[in-house]
Amino acid sequence: MSVKDYIFQMNFGPSGYYRNEVSFDADFETSASGKRHPFTGQKREPNVLAGALVFQLREVWVKQGKPAAFTVVECGAGNGLLCATMLKSISKYAELNTGDWAQFYQAFQYNIVEISDKLTALQQQATEKFRDKVRVIEGSATMLDQSQKLRSEFKQPVSVVFSNELVDMFPPHQI
């Protein structure tokens, strides 16, 4: 077995990390506040990361000239709570009529690219309140640049693509 295939099996195979329901709450950004990180033992605060990303994404939107459609793609979104927390924050600012937040919320669309069917279900559950803003697309982020079918799933041109802990899961031949 090649190193590439071994790493894929360890992550996405039948008993791999992303097929194991126990690991679905292990990511820093997607865990409930107050829980301990499985590797460092420190408390996790997902709202800090979500808040920082929201303000950074809004800044990108402003620098792009406040387009009517602002599409964000997150590759490997864990259980979807980072996405839900971000959308909750943006909607709160929009409700307060603070600056141009309502316009930003209107433009904002969030696409999740996910290879795990179990995580896809958790993401859809976590983002149910924002189903008009979120699309969960089944596919491999490692194929994003090569798959016309996967790219055609996005309804608008993509403004930002990001991931938090996905890159460390890529097979070494792609890094």
C-alpha cells in the first residue's frame, strides 16, 4: 500500500478518523464552548474563531466592492458548528442594523464541501436554521481544482475558500 493510500484509509477509510463518530466533536472550532481540546486539554472557545472569521470575511466583501453575491466555501467543516456560529453572528449584526451588515448578510452564501456522509448529516443539522444560506456539497476538497462537476455545484462565483484543519489531512504528495 502506498503512503498516499495509507493516509487516505487512516482518515477516510471504514475505521478512519473522519468515519468515526467519536472524533466528530474533536475539532477546536466546532466544539461546544467549555469542552476540553482532545490533544491540548485546554478549553475551547469556538466563538472567538467564528467572530474573527466573520469580521475578516466582511472586510474581504467590502474590498471586493460589496458584491450582491458573496460566496464562501469551507472545505471539511467538521460538524458544522463553526458555520452556524458565523451565520448567527452575521444575522445578529444585521438585525441590529449596524452599518452595512444587513447588506452583507443578504449577499452571504456558505458552501461546505465534505467527503464524509456522517459529517454531512451533522452539518445539515447544525445549520438547519440557516438552510437558505448554506449548501452542503458532498465531495472531496482535494478534487476541488480538478472536478468541474464539483465546481459547478456553486451557484455564484466563489469569493473565499478556506479550511481550518483540512490541510493537515491532505496526502503528502499534494503538499
